[in-house]
Amino acid sequence: MGLICTCDSVLPSLIDVTCPEDMDQVVKIAFQLLQDSPAFADPANTINLVTSWATLLAASDATKITLSPAVANVVIPASEMVGSGQDSNESVNGIGYNLGETNITVSGEIHSAQQAVVDALDELSCYSDATLGQSKLTAYFFLRRIKGVSRVMAKAGALAGDYTGFEIFNFRVSSPDNQGYNTKTKYMWSFTMQSDEWRNRELVSLAFNPLGLANA
């Protein structure tokens, strides 16, 4: 939320929706440490090519990317207004004040995972601890394949073709949820994102199926 004194004297030109853009279903997540420069930068490391991802999956330094198993029931909730003084004597006419937006918690499930997979995922919590105010962990979201086209959701940089992951905090994996006969064993996971982290979000069509990617 911007301060009123920073507003321009002319309203911004809003862009009409000419083509709908939906995230749709998240099916896999790629994790990477926070980078000093864009992890993907045209033309040397193009985000839509499988070779670019393979290089980072095989990296042995801080640029390394690691993949989650297939994920289900992923929910990205909307932020909500943080307000104060509404319908009270604390504000003019009782209208209240818009103080900002809430942070959001992204959640989902992993099904039938071996314990070694869960243990490895749990180690991500070390890099995403919010105690210091900045996370060391970022995430890219792979979306389901529709009509033969897969997409990844990443954060666009200042230059065309530059992309990084979204900063995430407090990653966690739950203990197992087992409901017994003929059911899947589920592990619930979640992490927190700041509401403005979605700025510069971009959906990029991929020249490969991300479900075919594997950790080195």
C-alpha cells in the first residue's frame, strides 16, 4: 500500500484483460537458495529449456535447484486487508484505515512419500526461518500440462528473460496423516509468503514436461 502523498496527479492507465491468465493447478515445486543475480538469464540460461533446469539440478554450489515430489491440493489463498478503526470513533466517519495486506500461507499435500523424502523436505525449514527477517529460500511453481503445454510461474527480473524464485518463509512438513484401509498416507506442507511477493509474477510456457525432471 502506497502513501497518499506519493500518488501521481493523473490516474494510471489500466490495462484491459484481452486474454485470461489463470495459474490453474500447481503440480510440482522447485526450490533454490536466494540468488544475488537472476538464476535464469537470457540467452545463456533460458528458463523454458530443459537443459537450463538440468544444469541447475546438477549444480554443486549455491545455484543448485532441488525438486519436490508431485504435490496435490495446493492452495494459494488471497491476502486480506489489515484495517483499523472501522465503525468506531477511532477514524473519521468511522470509515477505518487500510494499513496493508496480510501475509499468506501456501499449503498442499504429498502422497505416499518414503520417509527419506520427507526428511529431505524437512531440511528446507532451516533455510526459510523467518527469524532474521529475510529467507534464504525461494520457490518456482510448475503448473499442470494443458493441451500439451506446461508452464512455470516465476518472478520476472528487470530485464526480459531474467527470472528468480519467490521468497518463502517457514517451510514445514507435517507428521503423517493415515486414515487406514484403502487410503493414501499424506504429508501436509506449508510455507508463508509476503503479499507483495507476487508482484512481477509471470507464467512462462515450457518446451518440456516438468514432471519428467528429476533430482540429480
